[in-house]
Amino acid sequence: MKRIPDIKMLEFDKLFISSQMGGCFTNEKGMRIAKEMLHEIIAQELTPRQRQMIQMKYFGGLSVTQIADNLNLDTSTVSRTLTRARAVIYRFMRYYIKYLYTLSDDD
């Protein structure tokens, strides 16, 4: 199983989770579970290239230009790959939103 560094929630984690749940699911337990799901999605559902770029962008703090320079790619390729990776993440996270809602009702 591939694991990504457990450094912090990605920049868009909290905003995405809150926006998809109408801002009503922000308790600590729910955010912890959402974070675990997010990291599992990144580890299991993204291609190696997508995972690498997500790690460079959100964990490494690199800009699209810096990623492109490091990987010897066009910035448009990096942007497209990051956009597709986020789309995969969002699609899977939306799938689990109902599950997260049921957990929030237990608190």
C-alpha cells in the first residue's frame, strides 16, 4: 500500500469538505476521518505522476512553474495533471460524503 506523508491536511481539504457538507460537518472526529479518506484516495486512486505532483504542490509548497522545472515538463502539463488529480479526489470524496454525514449524526 502506498502512503503519502502525514504532514498536514492539503490546502483544499478543509474548504472542500466544508463546502460539500454545507459547513455543518467540521467536528474534530469528522475532519480526522475525512483526512484519512483523502490520504487513502491520494495513495490508492491517483496515478504515480498525479500523486507526485500533488505531493510537490501541496506538501512541498512548490508552484506549478517550479514543478514543471523539476520534472522538465510544460507548465500546462503540470496544471492539467493537477486539475485531473483534484477531480479524482473530489469525485471519491463526494462518494463518501454520505458516510461522513452519518458519522456526524452520532456526535
